[in-house]
Amino acid sequence: CSSDLFLAELKKTHERQERARILGALQRFRDPAAINAGMQAVLSGEIPFMEGAGLLFSGQLFGKTRMMSFNFLKAHFDEIVAKRPTGGGFDFGSQFPRVGASFCDAHSRAELQSFLGPKVDEFSGARRMLDQTLESIDVCIAQKAVQEPSVVSFLKQY
């Protein structure tokens, strides 16, 4: 898996900027196996949770991996909840709704709301984050409905 080299390099260095660059690269993989490897490394503790938490939201920018972070959260919810950092007024659980940040369809929106809706009140700030994420999805759906016909029409000319 292409992420193995990056994970190996991450283990070798303790330099914060270099680690941040490696983690940033890992977050941009398009290969489902590489994305999963990064998520698993955070879940297993191979990558410290606070440092690698962004990997739990990877893959959202690409169609074939868009649902990976949401599906990973659903599959490992209790484990992630148990490992999430809290304190000082911060609860990582408030970030869980970000797994749907790139959704732009009613079905995915409904799944996100159905899964997280009953759970978010146990995490400080998560209800607001879920509401904002759902609103963002609604805006995307509305924009797509308005713009898609003209885009399709334009592309048919070529």
C-alpha cells in the first residue's frame, strides 16, 4: 500500500513540521486502501490521536472514497469515542459531523442525520456542528439543483 512508506517515514521522525507534512500528504491520498491505512493507524494508536485525527476525515473530496470517513466512523464509533480527546472546553466528538462535510445529496444527508442525530448531544458542541453540516449539505443540494441543468446543457455542446 502506498501509505506504508509514509507511515514508515512518520515513525522515523519526531520533527513536528516534517510530521505535519507527512500527515498532510496522507490525508490527500485517493486510494481507498491508503486512506483506510491512515484511519486504522489513528485508531490503533500507531499515530497519536491528536496528531492524526485529520486522517479520520480523509477521502471526502473524491467520489469513490467520499463515504469512507463516515463509514469508518460508523464501524468504529465506540472505539473512536473512547479514544477521543477532551478537556479545556474541547470535545473531539464535536467534530464527528465533519465526516459529512462533502455530502451533496439527500440520501447521504439522511444517513448522517440518522446516525449522528441521536448521538451528538453527548458531545459538547456537536449538535451545532451537525446542524451546520446539514445546512451546508442542504445548500449544496439546492445549488446543484439550480446549476446542474445549465452545466449539462453547456457540456452537451462539446
